[in-house]
Amino acid sequence: MSHPDLASERASAWRERLGRLTRRVERTPPLAVEGSLTRMVGLTLEAVGCQASIGDHCELIAQDGSRIDSEVVGFAGDRLYLMPTGDSHGLGPQARVIPRPGAEYVPVGPQLLGRIIDGAGRPLDSLGPLDCEARVRLAGRPINPLARAPLSEPLDVGIRSINSLLTIGRGQRVGLFAGSGVGKSVLLGMMARYTKADVIVVGLIGERGREVKEFVERILGPKDRSRAVVVAAPADSPPLMRLHGAWLAAAVAEYFRDQGLSVLLLMDSLTRFAQAQREIGLAIGEAPVTKGFPPSVFARMPALVERAGNGPAGRGSITAFYTVLTEGDDQSDPIADAARAILDGHIVLSRRVAESGLYPAIDIGASISRAMHEITSQQHTQQAQLFRRALSIYEQHRDLISLGAYVRGSDPKVDAAMALWPQMQQFLQQDMRQRVDYAASLGALTTLLAEPPVKDAPAPAKG
């Protein structure tokens, strides 16, 4: 071999080797510059000497060697504000702070079906590790609103009063507004068992830890658990973990929607999500603006809710139900007010109705489905309006009727409402172990209104 050929071969080999080393260097993550912990006040940690972006994770190493995960929630100058995602006992001054960029991606996949995980995606059910290959952003990616498929078909939730009077569209986002102890969790359980959906994603955010096992074993049951994913971040979790639980539930629902499936997302509760963000916002110095809630709360809520809904045409859908706690049954609570404005409808559970022995305790007059007129027939819409009108007339005259002060024949509308009242009460009641499909719900409504007819009758003649 001639000298020029040998030199050319060696140069080619060196170029190939240099290319391999260059690619290896490019794949190697940059060295993390460690910082140190300088201050801890309440839930907030302050670190200096390292750089990280909002949403990045940092690992804190305590003096005893234990490692504590945290997330960057704010900064000021060269200081980072961190929030731990777990127990912070053992941390002390000058603890090492190691940034871990890119930790906002979470593993998802069909392996999640039938599993119970926490807000960090770790299994809680002792069924072994999760071998999920796909990874998605915890915060999700917004869909162009013009690309979303419109609401076009009703969703059968298996509850007679909702199917017929508050019809829900596939891909709709609805709030369940209720005080404590009115039956919202049981109603969620009925929807989980009876709704026609391919996948159920349940987010138990900030509720009692006891309710997690009860919901899985007694309400879901083994049959429906096989198509469900439960994300649990109970009340004793740090506020950041409660936020992550809600985001993770939305991310899992988005993954299955993008596979073309019909997803039912049940989140209990949106109020606890807002309260977790309030704790974080106040801890890093945000000013409270509305009854102790900082502005970030009212920015986070629509960002979470807008992740549900229909995907692009031909893709799947996420029909979402969010529970909203009304403190003292006050419907003007700031979180309830904000939720009502960003949701596609609201179902109000009434303590008065519950105390009268009716279940589910839905206040039909105070509830509304904003998409109902778009997905139901004209006849169905008219029948629902007639029912609501008769119910409203009776409620307006309830006190007079109860006292015996109303004289029959004074107003034909009131007379018709009184005649229908026993049947309306029976129609609105449903045992939690009973499923009433969409067709049966409409049939029962038609039968109820057939005799006696409910229509606008002329006012009685005077004199």
C-alpha cells in the first residue's frame, strides 16, 4: 500500500472515531453545578449557587445522607425557591442542592390500567414496578382550540336525572358542586361504574387517605378497576404533590385520549387543587387578592381544566367531572365562582334535598348542562324544560302547599305541578346500585309527562 493511501485510511479512521466521541459527548448531560441550602421558612426552601428553571427538580442531600426531592417554584436574583415533594425532616443549613433538569416528564402507557399510583407516578398497590415506555410532559401540551372536535353526541352516565335533564356530551367538562357529606363521592362512584367509557382516570386530590382504599375496593370494584387508573395524593401529602397528582391524572387521560379512546376523568377535588396552589403561592410571597387566594390559583385552574375535552377530529375524548367543595354550601365561594365560569356545566348537590331523603341529591333547578341543547333532539329539550318548569313552580309554592294555604283551582299551573310532584320525586330518586341507561331515562321522562300533560295553561278567570 502506498504512503498516500495509508495516510488517507488513517485519516478516515480518526474522523470516524472523532465522530463517535463527538456524538457521545453530545448525548452526555451537562455537569450539574451544585448549590447549597441557605434558608427554610415554612414550606419554602432557598438555595444559592446553582441554576435551574421553573418546574425543574432538585435533589437535596441531608447531613445523614438521605435524599429529598424538590421542585423549583420561583426565584429572586441568584436565589432559587424550592418546594419539597416529600418529608423534609433532616435538612439543615448548607445541605447540598443538585439540579435535575428534565424531570417534568412522566412515564405513561397501558401498563397503568388497574394500578394505583401517587402524584409522582410511584405505585401504591404493591403490584410491582410500572414498565411504561412512553413519556409525556406532566404539564401537558395545549391543543389548538380550532382543532378540537365539537361536542356532538350524548354520553350515557347511567344516572336517570342527569341523562334526561342535564344531558352530558362526550368531551364535556362538568363541575359537581357540593358541601361536605352530601354524597358527591358516591355519585362519582356511580359514574365510574355506569358511564360508557374505554378508560377511567380517577384523581383523588387532597381527600382523606381512608377514601382511597374505599373508592377502589367498594365503589370501583374489581370489574371496573381493570379499566381504571387511580392517582392518589391524599390530604397529608405536601402541596406540591397534590398539584402533581392533578397534573398526572390529566396527563394519563391525555395519553389515552391520544390513542383514540373515550376517557372519563373524575377529579375529587378541584378545590383541594386550588388550596394546594394557594399554599405554594403564599409561601413564596404572592399577595392574596380574593379571600386569601393569590392570582396564581386563578391561572392554574383553567390551565388544568382546559386539558380535558375532545381531541382533534377522529381522535379520542376526555369527559371530565370535577368536584368543587362549597364551604358552608356557599355557591358564591371564589373557587366555586371561578370553576363555574370555566366549566361547561355544573351539577349542584343540595343539602336540603339530601336531608329530605332523596338520592342523588341533585338540585335540578340550580344545575345546568351548557351543551345539552346542542346534543339532544328538540323533543328531548322541550320535555326537560317542561319538567324543570313544573318542578320550579312547585318549589315556589312549597311553603303555601305545606301549610295548606293554597286552594286547588287557584292556578292551573300549580295544580298540574302538585299532581306531578309524587312522580317527579320518584323519577329523581335512584339507588346507587341501580343503572339506568340513556334510552330508559328518556323513556321514563316521556312517560312521566304523558299523563297528566304539563303545559302552559291560561290563567283562571277573575270574578
